[in-house]
Amino acid sequence: MLDIQTTDAAIPATDPATIRREDYRPPDWFIPEIELDFQLGLERTVVRSKLDVRRSKSAKYDAPLILNGDDLLPVNVLVDGKKWNEWKLEEGNLTLPLTGAAHIVEIEVELDPSTNTQLMGLYGSNGMLCTQCEAEGFRRITFFADRPDVLSRYKVRMEGDKQAFPILLCNGDKVEEGEAEGGRHWAQWNDPWPKPSYLFALVAGDLVANSDSFTTRSGKEVELNIWVRDGDLPRTGHAMQALKDSMRWDEEVYGREYDLGLFNIVAVSDFNMGAMENKGLNVFNSRYILADPEVATDADFDGIEGVVAHEYFHNWSGNRVTCRDWFQLSLKEGFTVFRDQSFSADMSSAALKRIEDVRILRAAQFPEDAGPLAHPIRPESYQEISNFYTATVYNKGAEIIRMMHSMMGAENFRKGTDLYFDRHDGEAATCEDFVVSMEDGGGIDLTQFRVWYRTPGTPRVSAKLSHNPQTGTATLELKQSIAAGGAKPGPSEMVIPLRTALLNPETGEHDGEQLLILDKAEQSFTFEGQNDHPVLSINRGFSAPIILENSRTAEELAFLSSHDDDPFARFEAMQQLMTGYLTAQITGTPADRDIILQAIGAVLADENIDRAFLAEIILLPTEAFLGDQMVEVDPQAIHDAREKLRGKIGVQFERKFRRLYKQCVPGEFSLSAEARADRKLRNVTLGYIAASQVEDAAEIAYDQYCDANNMTAMQGALGVLSHLDAEERGHAFESFYTRFKDNALVLDKWFTMQAMSQRSDTIKRVDALSRHPDFTLANPNRVRALYGAFAGNQVRFHDPSGRGYAMIADMVIALDPQNPQTAARFIPQLGRWRRYERGRSELMRLALEKIAATSNLSKDVAEQVSKSLA
Ligand code: 0A1
Ligand code: ZN
């Protein structure tokens, strides 16, 4: 087997800030029990902890107890009941030179949650108090062994003002509550399940609940609550349904039952990520809870279903079996993403879900693999773990699990996961433990497959199908290569499962699909009984996360786009056909456009086609995706070529698009597949009608906006209007603002749609919006809504003047002292500078250097910037 070097190997071994997977050491001290007392206040919270600390049998007799702290000062330290002054504070951590095998350590600290703008640890959000501890936030609440392999039983008493915080929530079960002096009250929460500190959570605030219940398959009753602010209660129904569906699904598909009598979810508006799986108390970005047709699009509804499921599934894949160290993050995240993807596929259309999942993978993960921040799904080193909550660890991680599932089959896969949960319940496990359980339980040898865990980069596979009419055989020759970070690909020996079928060139029929396992650098497969030269349908369902290199002719792709019975492969054939043409156009190579128009004509004429699928298959590849295919990216050339083709398709099929648009007139709102398909196709056809530059485009879009009874239609109309130079545009955006200015999540859409506009004044508009009274750097959703959308706007962010880059760099510099985690997430956009044409490339690098030259950069931003410039 070839050994592939990781990109991280370049970091010098002496760099003290770098943490390495190979340096893992088990803890010297365990803390089986912890008691916490919180005297809560928005500006002053006192935390008293009582730790039962036990020296590990394998630790040295004099190994001191080192407790992590971040921005904390001990007010008081007691050891075995006596005041203790022999502690030292080094780099934030508290060192206690203890000599015995077991002690009781008590520590008091004071916090000011109102100044916690990082949103890690205990912080205030709209008058409520909440926590975020993954990955290293607990050390901002109290001194502790803040590492995932130290598991403790938690007993928590929380006390606060009854008026400000009528609701007091923590992990586990509420065992007691009562009144206290001065208008205060308290609650005692005990969590029977040992957990690492990153799963701790506490919430105190003025909240109301949508309450329901769920009976587990063994007959246990679970109380379910979704806690929100008063007016938001009517928007919690979809999340509650998703929760109950997830609980049932995990019982049916994985045999996993919920293990407490209570499951709480809280929605908060200031949150760095999507949501967090704290034991029995999930904390969510309100964006993934609140929805009704007036404020949420169909995509928002899907996002809620997927994230609620994801967090719920973590109760087993993450909480009952957790990670030994943060290098194992994909153990819980890759597996849980695979579980939530499978759940969503079962809840609606598996084909559309797969298309969506692959779109996300290609948009977010393939560029990671191709850029300076490439890392394996199990990284070898990091400086700041927050930077490794990536599409690679999550989404590519899920693809690795999906490949195991394809190779093992559902039944053996389940035997493997059963064994994994049985063997490691209550433990902090590794990716290797998971793989061994799959081998032992599912009867498969994954020796070579393990290469996926340590190899960054996206494998490239080329396929050549030849036919021998004399022998009636077809031979498929496959070759694989790989490289990360834009290096030149070299041969590789990954295990790549490829679902493959050979289609009859006349009828498109085939006699069954096969799972080919490519596990050598070059390999060939022979198929008997092939009288005609068949058409190759390969990597059906995107069975492996690879790049398939030009293996079919345009004619074959066009044929597949109307004949392939695998919906993903059919969609993919059309995408490849369009991509081939557009990349040729961009580089000035001749290519045939008519074949694309014919292929689109064929799917538009297909009477049996599913309307939602039709809406997907006629969409052009995104500008970003096209850029990823180029050796040297010129965003303007990509934009122009794509718009030209879009316009041509719009003109060619205008009558058909107008007919479809009319047929998709929405009735009463419903989340049924048919109603959703109509909304989707209506928006896509509207886009093409506008692309054809007909005079009434703005009018049609404006009418759609005015008549809309749901956000999907409204957003579709505004999306089209946002690019136009028509007075309807101004009216619609003003009316939208007036109507929704008090709803933060909808106002985010208002910011986003303007930042995504292709108009030439977009940079100016974004700059003005950054000074709008509703804009704030303090809310991550708002920052992402404006600047995240703008940084994804290929043609405007990459304005040749470099103003787009400078704007993002200045924002990062301003945001970093407040919220380093969110600031660091903008670096990868600039980090791809090597891929761009000379002028832009240099300006992007300069923007990065400006950030690099800023004093007191956070670890988060410094790591991303230095790796991007290296
Ligand atoms: N474990 C969560 C993701 C998460 C990670 C870090 C956070 O800190 C701000 C928050 C959430 C998940 O996978 O859902
Ligand atoms: Zn997760």
C-alpha cells in the first residue's frame, strides 16, 4: 500500500502551540463526581464546584492535578475541606500539587456573562443565560479537566432571580426546586449518566415551552419540551414533529432508545454554530427551531428536521459513546451526519436528499480538500480545535461511513453498529474502535479502507469502457490518483466502492447494478453478455466521494440524462454535460451547445418526470463549482459564460417555462411533496424566464412576491428581483423590510439576498448595510447573513479591484477580538488565493497578510491565516 503524507506533516515538531494526535496520553486524574452551585446573574455569576478527584492507577505518584481554565481566577480553593493556597496559575490552567490518591477539591470563581462575546462558556443572550461548552467552553465556567475522556456524574444546583429567570434548566432530571430569599428561586438537577464536560449545559431565562411526550418502544414515557420566547411558540411545531420522528427512527433503524425521562430543547438567538447535543438539554440556534410557512422556506423546514435529528441522534453517537480526544471528532460527527442524512432520506425523497447532500459536499468539502487547510477526517494536529469543525470532519466523515454501509449492506452494518454501541457504551472511544467494531460485528476486513481516515484530498478516478463485439464483452479500466491542497495528484490505493451499471445504448435498460470495489491504483473489470457498446453509469448514488474524470462523451452524458434509472446518476450526467461545455467556453475551447439544449428539451418533454427532480436537473452548476474545475479561476469569465448559457436556455424554452410556471400555481400551503415540488419548479422556471431578459420578468417576480402566502415563493421572487435594475426591486425589498423587521431570522434573509445580488453596486450596498441600524457584529447569524453571503457571491466578492477582499479582511479584524470562532470561519474564502488568476490572487494574499499583521490575533484566526499563507 502506498503511504500518503498528510499536509500537516509540514508543521515543525517543535511548535509548542501545535497539539498532535500521536501525543495523546490518558489523564492522570479522573473526576467521577462533580457538584456545581450556580448563583446566577447576568453581570455576576458565582460558580462553586466540588470535585471528587482520583489519581489514575497508571499516573505517577506525584503527578499534580492540572485543571484547565480560560479567563478565570480562583476566588477560593479548598482541598479536603481546608483552605489551600499552594495552587499555581499557568497559561490559565490551575495546578494543584496533590500527593494522595483521592481528594475533594472545592473551587469558587466569578464570571461576568454579559461581557462574554465569544459565546463560549456562560453567556447572556437577550436577557437569558445559556452555555456552550463544546469543544473547550467548560473551562470558561470553572476549572476542570476539560477533555472528553474525563467522564463525571453531575449534580447541579442553580439559583437566580425568579422574575429574570423563571425557568432554570440543566442536564438530566430536575430532582428538587424551591424558593430562596430576595425573590430568588433554585432548582437541583442530577444527571445519572456520566459525561464529559463538553456536554454540560445550563439555561436560565424567561421561556415558554411547547410540551409533548413520547413513549419509547419499551413503554417509557419521555417528557419533551421546546423552550422559546413567548411569541415564538406557534413556530415550534415542525421541530417537535421532527424530534418525535427522530426518536422513533433511531429505535427502528439502530435499535437505540432514549435514556432519560425528560428531553429539553432551547432556542437561542446568539449562537456560533447550528446546535449542540448537551445531554438531555440540546441548545439550538433559533434558526434551526422556529418555522412557519410565512417566515420559513422549504429549505428552512428541511434544515430544522435534519438538525433536530442530528442532535437527537448524538444521544447515542456522541453522548453514550463519546470521543477519547478531539482528533476523534469524526467518530461522533461523521457517523451522526450519516445518521441524520439517512433519516431525512427516509422522511421524504431519498433521491433529492442525496443530490442535496452531494451538492453540500462539493460546495464545502471538496474546496477544503483542494486548499491549504486540507486535513484528513481524523486530523493529525491542530492549534485551535474550533477550526476543525469542518465539512471534512462532518460531511466527508459521513461519506466514509456511507461507503462502509454500501460495502457491508444494511444488515451487517447494523450488526457492526450494535457491537460498537455495546462494546463502548459509557466510554470515550476512537475512530479505530469504531472500525474494529464494524469489522468484528459486520464481518468485513477494513484494513485497507482505513486509509480514508488518514488521507486528505479527494481521489480522482478515470474510467474507460471498451467493447469487444467478437467476444460480447465490455472492459472497464479504472485508475485512481489523489492529492491534497492543490498538489499534483499521484497514484493512490484507496478502497473506492463504485455502484455501476452498463446501459443498453438504445433502450437505457440494464441487467442489474454491481458494486465494483476499486482498491488498486489501476484495475480492470470485464462484463459478459454485452452485444452492443454499452453506456457507462458509474458512481451511481455518488457511492464514493471522488471526482470522476472525463470518462464519458457528451453524447453518452446526454443519453444518461434522459435514460439513467438511478436519479442521482441522471442528475449528475446533466451536470457533467453542462460543466464540460461551460469549462470549455471559459477557456475558449470549442464545445457543442446544442447537445445541452437537446438534453434539457428531452427532460422538459418527459411526462413521467418528478417535478421536484425536473427543477433540480435543469439547474446549471454553480459558479463556485465551475471555479473548482478550473486550473486558474477567473470569476468574471465564469459568470459571463454561465449567464450566457442561462439566457440561451431561457430564450429557447421560454414558452415551456411560462407554461410550467402557470401550472405550478400554489394553492393552500402544504408541506406535501407535491406542493413543495411545485414551489421549487415555480422558482426555477421564474429564474429562467428572467434570464431570458423578457420585459415582464420583473413584473412576474413582483406579482409572485405580492401574492405569496409562503416564504419559499417570497424568497424566490426576491432572489430574482435582487439582480435586476427595475423599480419593482426597490418596492419589494422595502415592503419585505417593513413587514419583517421585527423578526431577526427573516431580517437575516433580507441582508442575505442583497449581499448575493449580482448587480455591480453590491459591494457598495453591503458596505452601507454594515452600517444599517439592524446590523451588528455581536450576532453570528447576522454576520453570516451579510458577510457570509457576500463572500459566497463569486462575481462581486471577487471584484477585480480587491475591494471585496479588503472588506472581508477588515470585518475579520474587527470581529476577531469579540468572536474569534466566527471570525476564523471567513479565512478559507481568502485562503484559496493560489487558485485565482494573477491579479486577484495577489490581492487576496494581501488581504490575508493584512490580517496576519494585526496584533493580538486569536489562536483561531492566526492558525487559519498562517496555514493559508504557508
Ligand atoms: N456538536 C455540535 C456542533 C457544535 C460544536 C461547537 C459548538 O461551539 C460553538 C457548537 C456546536 C453538533 O455537531 O451539532
Ligand atoms: Zn454533531
